[in-house]
Amino acid sequence: MAEQTDLQYTSEHEWVLVDGDIATVGITAYAADKLGDVVFVDLPATGSTVATGAVVGEIESTKSVGELFAPVNGTVTEINDAVVDAPELVNSDPFGEGWLMRVQFAELPDLLTLDEYTALVGE
């Protein structure tokens, strides 16, 4: 997967890797660390339409339940079944094997750079 500097971010602690009109989405290492050990991931159905900022799934850990927000408007083209089967991938490899979904989009909203995201989380 990509280096963190190749990614864009949301204030909801998601990363986005853009490849043409497909956005691969996951949660940041910061979010995975704050959640603790992830034990369950609920993702939207392939083919479903998502809207920027809307809740599209949830990530449950031993500490809490976090919502997954869509960073773009579009159609879910793929979900990461490996994460559904082995949620701990979100913790062990959030920027690689722990990706969550791919969304085909027409227009990319304004997202954060790594520096902007780092400033947001204070690290």
C-alpha cells in the first residue's frame, strides 16, 4: 500500500488513497490506536451509494464503538473481506492490509494533507 505521505485524510480519522476515480479508504493508525483492539468491522454493501460525511459502517473494539464515515460521494465498488474476517488487521496494518473499502467517485472533496492531519491530532 502507499506511504502515509501519498494519502489524504479526513477530520474523522480516515485516510484516502486516490487512484483515478477510485478512493481506497481506511482508518488512520492514530484512530486504530485510540480505538484499541478492533474486534468487529461492519462495512457498507458493495454497490451501495455513500455520501460524504454519512455514517457507512462501524468499527468495534474492546474499548468502544466508532463510526465509519464516507469521505466521498460515490458507489462502493469493493469492501475488504479480510478485515471483516480478521478485524485485528485494522490495528496491525491500518495503511495496508487493514484498508476498509473502495469507492468510485465523480468529484473529490477537500481533504487534509498529512501535515494538516498531524496538526489536527496534535502528534
